[in-house]
Amino acid sequence: MLNNVALFRERSGSFLRVAFFWLTAVALLVSLITLVSTVRRARAAGTLAYTVSRTEQVFDQNGTLRFTHYYVDAVRSDGARMWRGTTGEQQARGIYFANGDYVRTSDLMGRKSTFPKLYAGAPARRDPAASCLGEEVQSGWRFAGEDTIAGFRAFRVTMSTPGEVYTMWCAPDYGCANLQSWFQHGNGITKQNLAALVPGEPDLALFQVSQAFTEGPPSMLPCPSGQNTCSVLSPAAALREDSKYNSANTTLQ
């Protein structure tokens, strides 16, 4: 998977680009924390199903609210997982199916990037007994304490780099679900706070991808309207993702 920390560090000159950059970066970070950023996968039998909704507020250096975005994480009992990020300009999803397929979508533009059999199976489950941390500790993530978020027990995990602090709160009683994420950076602070946690099978529509969507490499997934063709990924990240996409699709030919 992408180097999520490096992706966070690639800042933009405009606050609007920072907002959309955060959309992709936080989704990938959630993949790192929730899905484990390794090719090692485990069987997901008995996975706890749930849906988490979060509201993101982007504040500038003066503490002024600039943007509000919305995120959903969902896990099915068969081990499939997905994330969805919604802004005024973009709605994107990343879906990890139980058979190892991965699909990224740009729902408003009707585009998708399919990575067939990218993984050996369903995403590995994370272990609450390990403080909801796995091999990401090698990237500098550390357990920092236990809090209560909206009545739910939450493990606080953090990582710091020069000028930046990443903090996430994971619910050990709900499959280490990501309840809250804060990102302090040079342009201000971006906060994702819990809106709802709903145990049980998620809405099937969250995992459905229209056959009418146009298939293409990740670099063709669009960003803000008004730009004809661009990517929500940084150029380097788009290059890596396109290479992975081409490799995954060539293998099955």
C-alpha cells in the first residue's frame, strides 16, 4: 500500500487542495490503521460487523472552520471492509472485498479502479489485545492511553513527525473501529469526530459498484469540479497506484 505518512507530508499551497488531499490521505490512513498496511491477510471468520460515521471539520491556522466533510467506515461479517469520504466536490470509496478484490470509486463522476485479487483474501482483523495496533508500530505508531468517545471505550494511538501529530481513537469492543481521527499540521488542524457507531451488518449499497461506472487507473479518479482531469492523489502516489493497478489487471489476462 501507499506510504501514508509521506502522503500526509506532501502539503498543498491552497487550503482547498489540502482539504481534498486530506480526503484521500485520511482514507489511506484508515486503511493503515484499520486494514493493516501489509500484504499479510488472515481469514475473517467471526468478524464483528458495524458501520461508523464521522464528521470532519477542517480548521485553518487561526482556528476558522473552512470545510466540513463526512466519512463512513463499514465492516461486514464476511470480512469485507469499505470507507467512503464525501465533500461538496467529491464522493470516493475504497472497498476491500472478502475474495481479495479491491475497488476505488469516484461515485459522483461514475468512475472506478478495480484491483482484482489484490490480496490473498479478506483483510486481516486487528487485535484489541494488542491495543488495536499491529505492524504499523514499525512506522512509529504508539498506544497513548484509553479514553471514552461518546460512551464507547477507545484506545488512543498516535504518531508524531516534525510539525505534525496524528491521533486516532479505536474502539476495542467493536473490532477496533475508528471512532475519531485528528491531524495537526502546519495549515491548522483537521478533526474527524464520531457521528454514529451502529453494530450489525452495514447497508449493502455501501459495497455495491455500478456496472455503468467507467473503469480506469486511479490517476483518472477526479478531484474538484472545474478541473477537467486530475487526481485526488499526489503525482507520486498516483504513479504508484497506477503501476499497482496495471500489474493487478495484467496478471489476470
